[in-house]
Amino acid sequence: MSEIKELVSGVQSGSRRALARLITRIESTRTDHRVDAQEALSELLPQTGKSLRIGISGVPGVGKSSFIETFGLHVIEQGHRVAVLAVDPSSPKHGGSILGDKTRMENLARHPDAFVRPSPSGGSMGGVARRTRETILAVEASGFDVILVETVGVGQSEYAVADLVDMFALLVAPGGGDDLQGIKKGIVEMADLLVVTKDDGDLAKAASRAFQDYRSAIHMLRTGNELWRPHVLRCSAHTGAGIPEVWEKMDEFGKIMRDAGATDEKRAEQAASWMWDEVTATLIERVRQKSDVADTLEADVRAGKITPTDAALKLIDRFNT
């Protein structure tokens, strides 16, 4: 049996080690690893697409990791297998993850029905790893039916994750009206579910106020989904209060979208977008490989000898010759 066949067989049988090996190849920049990953994913494609894909976002400090751990363990108790793809910001110098991955979600990561994979964003748009799409396919093929994609929660990450998942959940911290003013209207409009976190202890009253504020405000915002009106919930990752209700709403969303054919339609659009994203990224990589031409033109742009647009056209022309 070839190495790729063995890897595919291991993923299909639910081997976490085989899954981790495949994801390492997916994330690798080595050409031979990329070829191996594409061959394996082509074999696994028929086993994909059967999960509920959920994006989890929110500003740093809102408690995403704590929420995901408590939430993930609850979902597992309901008979599901949960995969968490936690995309961390990369160091601008060496590209590695700068968060303490090994200290996050310890209990969930040890559970046999969970798979937690932190990976650096690699500087890709919005903090979402370029290969996260392929990783979603890999974990689905391995039998995980609830996929949580945790984003960095800064800049464009909220918009980027919406193109990867079925449902977008935005976590917000207690803060009432002041917090409401600080969140971009467009991001709130994108959310299928808003969850006020830290509804416990000294923050319980603030969480209650924030819950009421968001619930009032969300009715004034337009939504592009005719089948689903966004909901506002509150929960505590510390006590577990509200976590079952969050899952019930997510599960309800998934069923409504699937029954209406909306999930398949949305994923088809995402797949087409994914293809063109790959075309763009691959072309940029290949153009940059012609470093002698690119470096010269970049130096001319920096020196003001040529416009950036003219330089780009010249570089593309040289690339096509």
C-alpha cells in the first residue's frame, strides 16, 4: 500500500495521527507535500460535506477559547464529534503562531471525540489560514460532524470566515451600549447568532444589560437570510449556563438551512470562490518566483522611476513569455 493510500485509509478509519499527518501536508509549502495533500483530498472528497460548519469570532478577550471548550464538550455529550480549527495570528518575522496553543482547550483537546488543531494564519487575509478550507474537508472525512473555526477576531477575520462556514456566530462581551457602539454594524449584520459571554459573577448584571441592548438593536438591522432571523443569547463558559441553548439554536439553524437546500447552495458558491482565491494565490506565488525581474521592478517603483501599475503589467507580461 502506497503512503498516500495508507494516509487516506487512516483518515477514513478515524485515526487522529493520520489526520494530523494529512493536515501537516496540507499546511506545508513543500511542493511534494502539496501534491500528496491534493491526491489524498481527491480520494477523501466523497466522504466530506456532512458536517455543520460554524465560524466563531469576537474581539480578543471575549473568551472564545473558554466558550469553545465548554461548548465543544457539551456538543460531544449530545453524540457528536467536534473538530476545532483555531487559527492564530502569525509572527511577522518567522510566520509561526504567537499564541500559547498548548495551553488552550486542554480538556477538549484530550477528549477522544474531539480534535483541536491550532495553526498559524500565515499572514493570509483576515487571519484565516489559506489552507483552512482543505483542513475542513480532511476533518469531515475523518468523521467529525461539527466543525468550529475560531478566527483571530481582528481586522477582516470576521468577513473571511463567513466564506468558509455555514453559520457565523459572533461572541460579544458584557458592556451594554458602549460595547454596542464599538462593534461594526456590518459584522453584526453578518452574524447568524450573537452570544453575550461571561454571564456570571460580577459580570452577570452587565451581561444582562448587554443581552437586552443587542436583542433590541438586532431587530433594526437588515439580514440577507430570508430563512433565518439572527438570535441573541447569553451564556457562561465558567458555569455552563446558556450553553445548551446556544447549541439548540445552532442545530436548529443547520436543519432549517439543509432542509431548504440553502446549505448546498451556499457551499457551491464558496467552492467557486475558493477556486478563484487559489488561482490568485498561486499566480502571485509563481510571479514572485521570478525574483530577478520582480526585484528590479520593485526597486524601480520604490525609486519613483515607474508607476506600480506599469510595473505590475510588465511583470505579468514577462511571466507570460
